Amino acid sequence: MILTGVFRKIRNSSLMLVTLSILLFLVAVLVGINYAQYRAEKEYRADIDKQVVQIIHNIENIFDEANRLANKVTTMWGRPCVKSEYELKKLVATSNIARSATILYNDSVYCSSVYKLGTDDLDYSTFNKNIILAHNKLNPDSSIVGYRLVNDKWAVLIGINAKLFAGLLEAYKYNQNIFLDIQDQLLADSAQIFKLDELKDKDKILSFNSSKYPFKIMVKIDSPSFLDYYLPYLVFFLLLALLGLFQTIFIALTASRRDIKRAIIANEFIPYYQLVVTSSNYKWHGMEVLMRWQHPKRGLLQPGKFIPLAERSGLIVPMTRQMMIKVANDLIPYVNVLPKPFFIGININAEYLYEPTLLLDCKNFQAKFSDQRINLVLEITEGQLVESSEALDNLLDEFRQIGVQISIDDFGTGYSNFAYLQKLKVDHIKIDKTFVGMICTTADAQYLVDAIIRLAKKLKIALVAEGVETYEQLQYLTDQKVDYIQGFLFSRPAPIEEMLKTLVQPTNIVRSFQQFTMFNEFN
């Protein structure tokens, strides 16, 4: 009864924590969405202000130029049109903005750069305005913006193509929602003219006045309405999606851990072996242990399918420890026929390397071969040894004291350098198969392999080339005096029984590899 009550309390407290977590998450989502909307609205308005200020500045520059031209025309007031007409045309032809220049007297056309422009061709209703926006009676398909300068009965009207202003409006990021307002006449970015009364949704219009000229820019604000209407549904959907994601991740992670844990108990992880030979005589030097998973449903799985899962689930240590025991048991029946000495390389994850039990596990492994026919080599991926420290140096020294050698696997893919390797004083480095595959391809690719070989020889570290698949690669590595060779050219990974058949049937392998012989004379 007491235990039942304890479990009930634990269950209830967990439920409360889950409920509280969901509520807090919901509040956080609501606050986050509202804050995001507020920031978006604020940035949207700031962006509009910035753009409109620039557009107003550009339009004011046009009117500044129009004002300069108009003042130049005022010097022609009172002169006969015959003397002024050429000057007006020249002024328009050399201007970047003016389409026409017209002198008015008593609101009638006195002289113009436009050939035979009459008073009827102008809109009288615009004569009393400093800036006008009107349809072009001479060209109904276009509109003009006029800048007017007046003094008593004389006036100057500089005509500007409305498309020039429409082009400035087109630069607005949120196009089709901006207008140039001149005397309640609106010019859109399409160069079309509207009346202010025709504009819809006036409550969503922002107005920006020019401080120099009688015009303004009007911008229609299109605030996003999606969040306003669908915010509750969006939050609910996000909550369900995140909860579903968390549940999926949880199930996936725990499922793989459970499956791997079950596989360890069921002894489904089995060792495969790949031959390593000495390059000087192609005789057996040892084998590397390559783990496989004999899955009851998915068949034989390669390490890439389960090693990362084992590392993430924290089961890589017991999995490797079990593998060491299996390897020892595999080799015991054949220990008397193996070459002496014979090296067995076992891949060790960095997590296992720093386990205090690894040293004991290595001693137990060696104890099963009292005559020291088997030499244990711990192969550690280069990237896992990047943190050099005194503790690591001491740890590696302890392994050497009991006869265990250290090899850096996949060399060239990590971060090792000359000083680092010199400090660690490892026994072997294995050239990654990616670099071996580059041999005899290009000069640049081969240079990388040469650099690794030179580095190893400089430090007097034994070299193993893995992934050797062609005779050309083998010949090159042999010429470069790489110490050991591993790859499909000599053997593919296989169970111990299949791998050691070559000991009792050497002629089959001799025929397969013809001029190469890889057998020691066994004592």
C-alpha cells in the first residue's frame, strides 16, 4: 500500500509537471507570436517611413530642377515670342526632366516650346496652382505634372512627364499601394491618375507631406490579417505539432536504445575481421575487427547504421566490451596456428577510452593468450583525440605498459598535426581509405598521401593503408615502404571461420592473388 501511494504521488506530480510545462509553453508561444507581430508591424512602419522619405526627397529634387528652369525662363518675360521660342526649345532639349516650357500672360499661352500650343490645350482650372497633375490633352495616353512660377500677369509652366514620378513610386518595396497626391489628384505607380474620392479604405492610408512643395505621398497600409483571425488556431496547431515532434523524437530515441540494449543481451552484435598484411612480403600481420549487427528483422547491418545510435544512447561502452570478449573467444581455438606475433585491432570510442574499466578489459583480453601470440591494438578515430592533455598522455602510457598499442584510425580526416602526433607518440596511424583511393588519380591527390607518409616516417610511426583495392595502389604503397596494407585486394570483412580458411587452404588464395603470397611459415 505504501509503495502504491508513492507511485501514485510520483505519477500525479509528473502529470502536473507535464500540464504546467504545456501551459507555460502555450503562454510562451502566445507571447512570442504577439511580440513577433509587434516587431513585424514596427519594422514594417519604419521601413515605410524610410522609403517614403527617400521618395519625397527624389521628387523634391525634380521640382528643384523645375524651379531652376522656370527662373531661367522668367528672363524671357516681355520679349517677343519669336525671340524666345528657340530658347524654350533649347532649354527643354537639354533638360533631364522637362517635357515642355510655356510662358503665360493673363492665363493665356504667350509662347511655348510645344509647336502651336494653344490656350485651349491647357486646363484653365490648373492655372492658379503652383504644382498641377493633369491629363495631357495633346497626348491622352499620358499625363503631365506642371510646375508653375508666377509674377503678376506673367507665369511660367514647366511640364514634366508623369511617368518620371511613377518610376520613383515603382521603387517602393510594397508597390501598388503608394500614390503621389497633388491637389487631391493621385498618381499611381502605373502613371494612372485617380481622384482622392475614388481611393478606398481611407482609414488605412498614411500621409507624408513634403516640407518644400505642395504635394504629399500617400501609402496604403496592408496589415496582415491572418494572425488576427487565426491566431488561436495557429497556437493550437503549433502546440500539437511540437508535442507530436517531441513525442516522435522521444519514441525514436528510446526505441533505438531499447533495440540496441536488447541486441546486446541477445548477442546480436558479431565481429567481422579484415586481413592486414605486411607490405614487404605480403604475409599476415593481423586483422581489424569490424562490428556487424545481425538484426533479426533487418538482416546484417553495417556499423554506420547503428554505431551513431549506440553512441547517442550511451551503450557504446558495453557493446564494445562485449565485442572484445567475443573476439577473444573467436581467436582462442586458432591461437596455435596464427602467426606470432599477431595483431588484433579493435575500434574504441573516445567515451570508452576514458573509462577506468578499459584498462582492466584489455588485461582480461590479454590474459586469455598467455604466450603473447596476440597483440591488442586500440584504434581510435583521429577526431576523438583532438583534446591533448596530460591525463590523456598518462592514460596512453598505461596502455603501453601492459603491451597494448595505440593506433589513430581514419588519419587525415581530423585535426592532427606534427607537434600533436609527436607529443602523443602513437604506435600506428592508418591512412584513411579516401586518400588511398586518390592514389594514381591526380598529382594533387597523390601529394596528400605523400605528405602523410613523410609525416609518419619523420615521427617514426608505423603506417597502415586501409581501403587498398587495386594493384596500382598496392605497388605505389609498397614502393613508398608503407608498413602494412589492408583492403579488399587481400580480403573482405568476414566471420572468423571464413577468414581463417586461408590457413588450411592457402592454394585457393594464391591463385586468387597470383603473384602475391601472404602466408607466414607457422612454427
